[in-house]
Amino acid sequence: MTTSHAEPVNGNLPHEPEKATLEGRNKLIGFWLFLGGETVLFGTLFATFLALRNQTNEGPTANELFHLPLVAAATVILLVSSLTSVFAIQAMHRGKVKALTLWLGITVLLGLGFLGLEIYEFYEYVKHKEFGMTTSAFSSAFYTLVGFHGAHVAFGILWIGLIIGQLFKKGLTVVTAPKVYVSAMYWHFIDVVWVFIFTVVYLLGKVG
């Protein structure tokens, strides 16, 4: 049996189309396993950063380097993008494809805004504070952790953008719905990781 007993939306799709087929449910389970591996990977990067955060090699320290208002603005943008992805899933469950694509599009734009601020932050550090990847063990750990997260954000933007294209081409089906749901799970994951980065890297760096 590949379909659920959920009530159909607009007579075509069940209320939770991402779980309507066995393939869709398997994708969700597989993706949870993938996120488990990602959690271990980021945990390793956090541990490395904490071990090296005081190894500045006479370069800039975290307290001298970080500009919290800029990072706080990026944090707000990313948290709002998590909310818009929730709205996208709600629209999907109501079978409203236009609203779904709109909220996904807003999520992509907010993600681009976050990424732009992060690139600007890195540029300022390298250009004006001489804080490069090889400046110190601290800088290497910082750019590896924060940059790796930024790469995940960039991948998420590309992924959601491709899904929007599929929605325009194929519409909302039991095939495209799991892709939307899984991409939202991924986006929430990188938002949660950023909250830890903001706390451990930036806030602890300023007060520590």
C-alpha cells in the first residue's frame, strides 16, 4: 500500500502529500538519518573551534574582531526565513501552490540576504583587520565552521530554487511534495546550527 488515508486537498492530494506514498515516507526517514550525520559533523567542528578559539597567534581576538550588530541582523534574517519556510509547508498542506512558491521564493531571498551579510563580514575581516584563513589556529577554526555553514546555506538556496522550478513545471504532486518538505527540514536544520554558531562563536567570543 503506497497511499495514506488522509483527507484529500481539493480532491486531488491528501492533507500531508509528503507522506502519501511509501517512497515519500522513506525519503523523510532517510533524510533524518542524513541530518544525524550532519549533526555529528558540525559537532566536531564546534569542538575544534572551542579548542582553538584562544590560539590567536598574536592576531585579532574574537572580542576585537566581531561586530555583533551585523551578526545579529544576519541572525534575524535567517530566523525569519525559517518562519517563511513554515508558511510554505502550511500552504502545501492546504494545496495552495501559488502561496507555496511565494513563501519558498521569500525564503530564498532571505537566505541570499544572510549569505550576502556573511560574505561582507568575511571581506571586512580579511581586508581591514588582516584576519585571514591562515592568520592563526583561531581564524582557521572560525572560517572552517562558519564558512562550512555558509556553504550549507548556499546549497539550500540552490536546492529550494530548483524545487520552485519543479513546482512551476510539474505542480504539487505526491512526488514533488516530499522534496518540498525535506528541503524545509534541511533549512530548519541550518537555522538551528546558526543559533549555536551565534551563541558559541560570537556571543561567547565577545564575553569570553
